[in-house]
Amino acid sequence: MANQTTVQEEATIRFGSAKVEMGATVGALVNVGAVRNALWKYMFDKVKVESDNAGTIVRGVRNETCQVSADHMEINLENIASYYAGILSHDTVAAAPVSITDETQVLTGTTENVLTYRNGDKTEVDSIVVTNAAGTLTLVRDCDYVINVNANGFTTIARTYPTVIEGATAVCAVTGTDSYFLSAGSWDVQPAVGDHILVAGFTETANNGVKTVTAVTADTITVSELLVNEVEGDTITITRGGVASGDTVLVDYDYTPLASRTLKGGGLTQFTARVCRFTNTDEDGKVFRITVFSATPESGLTIDFPSDDDTDPALCPITMTGVPDTTKTAGEQLFEIYDEQHSS
């Protein structure tokens, strides 16, 4: 038998599951990890009017809701407490701090690298010290590198975006074996004392590389390193920040893991709504994403423990029911489906 039709829009055939995220706002979503049976539904009641002579007339809808559900394979008490915000509470007990020495990180561009270990309370790790790959130069935070904490509570490190102090100038000389001097004009940006600068273009190799600023004026930067006096004429570039793209740095820090977690419930009755999101990403990196703006749990908790010889883990199914968020524009209050996969 011949096929009855052909595929009309191949990009609308979706494959694969979805990443499941949940949080207090769209900007604070947390990936809840491995799930099974991720499902989204949109529901409403039809508004009907009965006529005397023309049957039922459908006028519209009311009681719009939608549901997101999944069987959670990672029974994370913190995430469960967030789903059930307002009626369940999550507490932690800290363990002893642990020191990490010389964790290697390669900083490329301004991409954030995630440190291997995190604090149990998901705050920034402590006592951060960053050096160059040789361990001979201690780098400066917010000059050479920046620190952040991502949505999952891991501390990240990235190379600071390089600020041009002087770009491709031919009027820069080295004087007094410790200073860079402009014979005309002034620096595009003045570095601060203690900053590292990256110098390139001088004939004398001692005048190039990473230097530490000890004093600065509109036309002179003095550094702590020994330089070689050199007349102007070469094309010189000076940037703020002592880490070049692709450099390896060594990171020391202390992190405090948790000794235990506790989830408690009983006696609280008012839910706090959560944003829930499913994101399907195809092989080209394009996403098909569903966001529900104001959802609360449809029912209580169930943890299904399998038998001892079962290969499957315990599962925790959670269904969230979304209702319109009346702070948003009418027609956009319940959910949004965003599609890059079918974009042409």
C-alpha cells in the first residue's frame, strides 16, 4: 500500500526527553537532574450555552490550567522542598571544611569554569587564592579573574574581560628600568595600584609580559618588575589583566560539604508558587522549551522503593499544576512554548 501522505514539516517531529528545571523565578531555575516520564498538559473547561433551537453553543473556556509531571530519579531533599515551598522546609548540617590545593583551570575567553567542589549551602567557596601555572604570581580578583556562583551553587572562575590601557601605540618608552612612559597623550584607561597589566610589542623581552602596577599617572605606569630602558618606536599594546586566553591557572580554596540534610513537613498550609520548565535540545543545539509561570504541587509526596535486587532506583513522582499568573499580560499568563527547532 502506498503512503497516504508525506512529512510536511520535518523539524516539527521531536525526539528525546527534556531537561527539567524549577525555581522561584525564570532567572533562578535549577536543573533537577535525571527523570522519567516527563509530561506537560494544557487543560481548561469549555464554556457552553444551550439554545432552544440550535443545540449547544460553545462560547469559550474557563479554569485554564496546565500540568508538568515527572518521576524524579534524584531524590534531592532541597529540590523537593523547593517544589513544596511554603509547606515543607529543608535544613542542613555542615561538615568540617576541606582544603583544595592547585586545582587546574584553563581560562579561555571569558567563559566561566566551574570549580570541582561546592559548599553544601551553595554559597561561594572560601579562601580563594589563584596563581599562574608556575605558582610564581598570585593573581588579582576582578583584575585577572572574576568569581561567581551559578544557579546550582557551584563557584565559577573566569578570565576578566581585558581592558585596553593603550592599544597599538608607537610613543611608549621604558624609563628608569621600572616605568612605561607615553611621550604624547595619556592612557586610554588608568589601571589601579596592585593591578596586573599585560604588555606586548617591545624589542626587549624583559619589558613584555605580566607586570604589577605600583604607581600610575596620566602618562606613566610604574611596575615592581625590573625593566630594560628602551626608546619609543615599537608598536606597543598594554591591557589590564594578567591572564591571556587559554592560560592555565591554579586555584586554592576551602569548601564546606554537608554532614546531613533534613526535610520536614506538617502544620504549614500555604504554597509558594514555582516556575517549571521543560527544555528539549536537538543535535544542532536548538531548543524546544515549555515554561509554566505559576505552579504548585497537585498532590503529596510518594517515594516508591523497589526490591533489593531491582536494578531501578527509587522514584519520586511529582506533578505541578500551573494557574494563570495575573501579574502578566492577559493571554500570556499561564505558559509559553518557545521553539528554535522549527524556525524556518
